[in-house]
Amino acid sequence: MISPRRDVKRICAFCNTSRSRTEMTPVTKNPVNREVWDRKLGKTFKVNCEKSRDPYVCLSHFPAKKASNPRAKIFPYQNGRPHTRKVEESDTEDDSSTDEEDDLFTDPNYEVEDEYECEGNNM
């Protein structure tokens, strides 16, 4: 008789969240790669790994490719989170710049020649 598969829970060495082992990946044992993981995930991660014989990390701390290929050499995100770019005021459309270079492209009196009207493109 086949016994039902047990869903084994593990605790993430980075965020201390308990999840199914299928949602986790073992921490690399390669010392060179481990240094990169330690640097990206921080001191608490390193301490937690030292406490555990077989530490695991949530797949959510990695790019999506890691879930499809757990043995791939894919490093975790810096600080365990995907990179997000902060939108600053200078990135919005209401930019009221006073640089003369920027004004060159917004000056209604500035004309741009069409590339087909240039002397070299006459056919």
C-alpha cells in the first residue's frame, strides 16, 4: 500500500517563514556561491544557516527561473526582494526643467529636417 505523500515544511533561513519544501530551495553548499548568497541576503541569513544542518530559502527570494530549474546557478535577489526602481519627481511628465539643452527639444521654433529632405538623400 502506498502512503500519501507528506508535505514537509521548512523554515526559510532568510525570512523565517514556514513553507512547503516544494516552495523552497536548499542553500548552496559551494563556498564561493555561498559567499555571494551571504552578501546578498545579509548577516541574519548567514547566522541562521550556521544554526541549521540543511538550511532552505523561499523561492520568492530568487528570479522566477530558479523555480523551474532549482539546481541552476541563480543567485538570490539583493536583500531578498526583486529590484524595483523608485520613481522620482524628475521621472514624471510634469518635469519643468530649466536646462537650455532640454529647452532645445521643446522649443516650437526649432525645426528638424526630415532625413529625406537632406541633400545627400535626393533621388
